[in-house]
Amino acid sequence: MKKLTFLLRFVVFFVFLNVLSYADYSEPDASIIISQNTLNKFLDVIGEVKKTDKFNISGIRGEYTWIVRNPRIILSKDKARFQADVTVSLKMPPLSYSTPAYGEVSVKYDHGNNKINIKVEKVAFEVAFNILGRKIVVGEVDLSKIYQIAFTFPGPKPFESFTEVNMPDGSKKKIKIDTIPVLMLDEGKIVVGTQLNYTYLGD
């Protein structure tokens, strides 16, 4: 039994020392994956967004309505963006058109607080109509002011900054754990991870 205990302790210590080699790679040692589908399920719950406004430009008055449908976040290699389908309609004369709305999504890992922050930034589309042969530009609608979407997830940073390994002679090996944050955007997912570096501090 004593031989088995010694062997297990030796293996644990050997693993701690050899993890040093993994920190040289870009792949994280520990990671959390957030899928595109997870973010879009939240947007699905918000559903359709609709608003009616009036305008008065150069003596031309009118009332228009815009509707936002199918909002979604699209994750690709090194990029995250917001996209939605917008329909704009004029009450009189009855006119309507559809246009996509695109915007940026920021993805940040706060290593100090161990939080992953995902936020939809500016998403704008122009409201304009051709009335009596004239193009009437009503203005710009920024959807990010309406959605105000922000997600926060716990990160993969370990809770311990050092550990100890009990040796057969009763002494203890002190190991310091340093972490390096890793953030990657890939097709359909966000990978937030940590590279672990181990340093022997002595007995």
C-alpha cells in the first residue's frame, strides 16, 4: 500500500512538472466553449421589435413603422457580428422595403474578474423613402440602443494560485500556478481558455 501511495504521489508531481510544456502552444490547457446557438436562443426570446415614428422633412410629413425580425449573432474565424432583418413601411403613400441590419459584437475576457463579456455594439440602418420622385432620408436607427444586449459568463481561470505536493519523506513541494488568458473566435463558437504555467518554489 505504501508503494502504491508513493507511486501515485510521484505521478501527480511528474504531471505538474510536465504541464509546463503545454503553455508553449496557442491552445489553452483549460477552456470554456460558448456556442453561437446559446447566444441566439436568448435573442429568440426577445423576438420581434417594432416602433412607429413621425417625420417632417422640408414640408413633407409622414408616419413610418420599422420592424426587426430574426436577430442573430454570427460567429466566424476571428470575428463576431450581429445581423437582423428589417422591414420599413410608410403609412401614406403606402410604401415598404426590407433591408438587413449589420453590427459589431465585442467579445472580451476580463482575466482579473474571470468573466467573459459579450456585447452587441452599434447596429444601424437608414430610413429613407422615394416620395414624389424625391429621396427623403428620415434618419438612422441604432438597434443597439433598443436591444442593450450583454452576456456575462464565468471564465476558466483556476481558483488556486499555488499548490503543494506531499513527498514520501514528509516534505512538501510548493508549485506556483501562473495563468495566461486565451480568447479565440471560430466558426459557430467562442473559446475562452487559460494556459497554465507551473513554477517550482522549493520545499
